[in-house]
Amino acid sequence: MAFNQFTKCVNVKDKVYPGKPTVVAVLAAIATLAVGGGLSPYTAIPLLLIVIGFCLWWLYDRLICLGGDRCAIGFLGNVEPPDAKSGFEMFDTDFSFNLVLAPHQYQERPPGYLTTPLPPAPPGKDPKEWADEKFKEALHAQIADDGLQGVLIKETDTTGNEKAIFGTKKYDFLGYFSTIGGWSVKYNFQPYLHCEFEGPGVLDLLHSAEAALAFATAAAVVCAIPVIGWLACAVLSAIAGLIALVGIFEAINDKAKPTVYDPVTGQTSSAMHPLSDILFVRGTWVFDTFHEGWNELHPIKDCYLVAKASWQSADVIDWDNAIASYMVAIGRWTWDASKLPNFTPIKDGPPKPSDWTDWVKFWCDHVETASSPLTVAAQSRQENQWTIHPLVDGCQPERGGDPAPDLR
């Protein structure tokens, strides 16, 4: 599956910028350029350098690598389209979405959580805020410590062991929380695996700022030449200002779209259905230093529709139904022939913990094979361009041609 990638994660020891740049300064620079601040090269140059520096950090120094590509299967809780963003994040035109990792449920808490009283709030701490923090910690730990897929949202030693200059913890870690709609209530603290399809907004902004800087620098040089230089300075400054203005507009509007492949129909769609889709995803596992602290898959390289969610009861996902085809495929369960054409499994016990991780690995291995250069090359060969059946509308390779790669 084709995907867009405009960022690069960095090893934690190779980070160039020690902290997080000030967003206010960048927004002020962009706003000044938008209202004509780029018409003078002497104001445009420092403003453009601020924008360029922030864009370079955003694209190439913000995300910390946690260990290559990872795969996951989860229930689509909600989506965060780029249209809903404000402030500098308007230029972050990624399409984000959030997964409840299999086999977990809404608001799943550790056993005995409600019967164990919370310790009192520390002095000076609002009791409600304290209770909310402890509630979120319990929800997050229930998934992060499951020994299955939860490791993806669990704090890693890569970032957790990093220290600031005075020995304090360098990167805070809270985990990613957002809302999820229930049958009768909207839950505010649902822990998720955060995922992002990348959009080119910040890269567009970087390219326009670099182009504008070239013209602004030239303008600053010729401004010192009387008469003719002044005219050339005005023209070059106007070009720099126009490039900056057009670049800002283009960056905001160059938005990512999701790409979801349905292996049953063979169709690819940009539609995502929260509270319905169960998705397989593969992407680069990173820690985002711009936010309060969480791991995510960024960018998403593959996204497949695994199943449509069914429900055991209100807000209780029937995960057995989602994994049933896999359990039948490995011989653990069978389909009940008396209930065909409905596919109802006869279960030989519930899925084991290893079944959930093996299910993800099964999808991961098959999707990686489908995306491999060997497979793509084989699919592009003339003899594999049939639609109905190889014997009906296919063709045979020319004698003496290169043999098709063995994909077994």
C-alpha cells in the first residue's frame, strides 16, 4: 500500500535540539509574514529563519525512534482530521486516529480498582484532579501492562531513562487519552494507541520559507545599491513576501487523507468509521516530544479493515467474533455448519493470550509479504494482469524471459 512519509525519527542520543521550540514565536513569525512582514528583507530574514528552524525540528528532530516498524490491531475509537486543528497545528496536516488495542474494552480497569480506596491527594493538589490522574493511570496500565500489544503504549527505557541537565526526567510520559462515545455516555479518558497518516503541510511551509529566504537575502544585498538597487530590492522583497504568503496558504490546505484497504472487496477507501471498524495498522513506532508524552505509530504505512465490530452488550466489543476467522484458520475453532450462511464459530475455549499476539503477527507477516518488492514486481508482470482468471484473460510469459520470482 502506498503511503506518505515526510518526517524522520531520530535516535534519542542523536537529537540536535535539547528542548521544545516555542510555538508562540513561530506563530508570531508566521502571522507577521502573512500581514506583510516579509516586504522588508530586514524583517523577513529573521522571521523566515524562525519558521525554517521550527520546521526542521518538527520534521527531523521531534520524533524519537523506538525500534522500527510495528504492527497492531485495534478498535477505531475516534478520528482527528486535520480540519479540526488550530494554532500552529493547522500546519500539521496529518490525519490522526486512535485505536483501543485488542482485546481490550472501553474504560477497562484493573480488577478491584473500585474497591481499593485512593490515597489522599498531596497537599495543595485539587482532589478531583488527583482522582482523575489516578483513574487515567489505572486505565492506561491495564492495557500497557497486558503482555500483549500494550507494550506499544507503555513508556520505554529509550525515553524514560533520559535525564535533563540537573538529573530530572527529561521526557514526561502520560500516554495518549481522548474521548470515546458510549451507548449512554461519552467517556473522556480512554487510553489509545495514537496513529497518524502524514500530510505535507509542514514540509510545504519549509519549502516556501526557504524559497522566500533566498529572495529576501538577495533583496538585502541589492538594497544597498542606490536607485536601481532600491527598485530591485522592492521587486525581490515583494516576490519573497508573495512566496511566503502563498506557502502559508498551501501548507494549511495540503491535508492528508486516510487509506484503508478492505481485503474482502479489494477496494481502498478514505472512509473511516469510528465505533465500527476493527483495523490492522503498520507504522513506525515513535515517541512524540512535542506533546505531553506518548508513543504512537507515525507514519502509518499500511491500514487494513480486519472486521466490523459486533457487540456482546452495551459498550462491550465482541472480540471473539473479530478473531474467529483466524482461530478457524489455525484449527482451534470450526464454523457451525448448521448456521450457514452465517459464520458462527464453535469454540474450543476462549483465545489464549498467545492467540492475540499470533493474530497480529499473522496479519503483519502477510501484509509485509504483499508490500515486498518481490511481490510488487511479480504483480506488475504482464502475465499477472488478468482480471477474471489467468486461463480466461491472462497471458503466458515470453519464452526466454526472466522467470517470475519464487514467492513461496
